[in-house]
Amino acid sequence: MAIKEHQIEVGKWQWFYRETKVESKRPPVLLLHGIPTHSYTWRGVMNQLAGQQISSIAPDWLGCGFSAKPDKRDFNYSPDAFIAALEDFIAAVELDKFYLVVQGFLGSVGIQYALRNAEKIERLVILNCPLTNQDQLPWKMKQWGLPFVGDMMTQDPLQVDRTLESGSGFVVPEKDLAVHRQPFLETSAVGRSLMAIVKRLELEKATTEISQGLAKFKTPTLILWGEEDPWLDIEEGETIAKSNSAIEIVKLSEAKHYPQEHWSEEIATEIFRFFRRQIF
């Protein structure tokens, strides 16, 4: 099934999103990406889910991909700002109850959204996100927030290639890298937004909310983890899962930080299995 591309005006900002829509009694899946990429990273998973008769929607976060890149004076780029913007987007595309799948740094904001809006989440799937205070931005990303150095690095489209390939541990085909880096070639605003995201991610505060919230979260949750991730450790997720019977962990033994880039079939299979599993 072809993935359709859409633009929608939500309040002051324009959002770009990809969508597959199939006839199904199941709720749709909302897929939220990490940095420095955008919704294109979900293409394989979306096609696989469509094959299982599950619809999906993958937006580009504000400041990322082909969505609006607000000036930091107009949009705060903090987790709270992203959560408020996401709430508006979800209302605009008329999602009521849905599955939520999140990945990576900034994708973690989706976990915060789920914890604050549990009534809307049918089930939650977490792929390689920061979960506790032990998790920090890798130096490769932290540099993007540094004065002067960050200004230069975030304007280099090849930073996308280097980050995706070092994080995933595998070569990404040039045709796919070209789509990932395209927004950086079109406007310098995406680099400025990336710098603002890194500066205002508030990771310690966010992971405190995430770890404490997941420990008592009642919504069925799957932590689906590329266990060779060079930047995040599965042990933190295992500690949280031990305290909450609603959380299940599945490890992808050779996958790393961006598992959706090379393991979309395995990820979709595990997601579909999790969606079908009866929860008592």
C-alpha cells in the first residue's frame, strides 16, 4: 500500500504527516520519530502494519522534516511545548483512541504525552527511548546544542547520515539518506530548530517523569529494544518492567538505536503480536 503524504494547518503551524489508511476495526497507530530524522524513518513499519490491516499516521514533529520550523521566540521547543502541539495535532486529525509507537530522543516526548493522556492510548510501544536519569544525550547529539560549534554542525546535512549510520550500526541506502537529509538542504531553519530541541530537551526532568510514570502505568506497554544500542542501555527498561506487570520487554539482538531503519519487518511482527495478545 502506498504511503500518502499530507499537510495540515493546526493553529499557527503547518504539520506534515505520512499516512496509510485501511479498513479495520483496530485503532490506528500513531508513530513518533526521534532526532535528527523525521517521519520517513517509519516507512517500512507503516507498510508492514498496512499488510496486517492496521492504519498508521506518522507526523514530522514541529521543527523537523517537512513540518513548520517555528522561530524559538515563537515556539519553546521544550517537552511541554511539544506535548501541547501534539495534543492539537491529534485533535486536528481526529484521533480518539489509538496505539502509540515512539522512538529515540524527542520520541520520548510521546511517552510523556501517553502518561498524561492514558485514556487515549490503547497500547504503548517504546523503541530505544531514554527512560531514566541514567540516560543521557550521546556526545554526537549533545554537540548540536553547543554555542558556535552547534551552529555549524546543525547546518551540515551530512550530520544526518553520520548519526543514522553510527546509531543504527548499518549502512543506510543513499536513496533513503537523501530523503532524511532533504529538509536540511531546503532550509537552514531545520538546523536552528534541531539546535533548539537539543538545548531544551530537559532530559533529566523528562526521564524522571517517564521512569516514575511508567512504574505505575496501567496501559499495556511493550518495550521493543535494539539491544546493541550504543547510546541507551536496556537494563534501565528492565528495571522499570520488573516493577510493573503491564510492561513487556522484547529484545532485537542485533539492532541498535534506530531499529526501524533495518528491522521494520521484525518490529511490525512484534507490534502486531503485542496488539493481538489478550491482556487480563
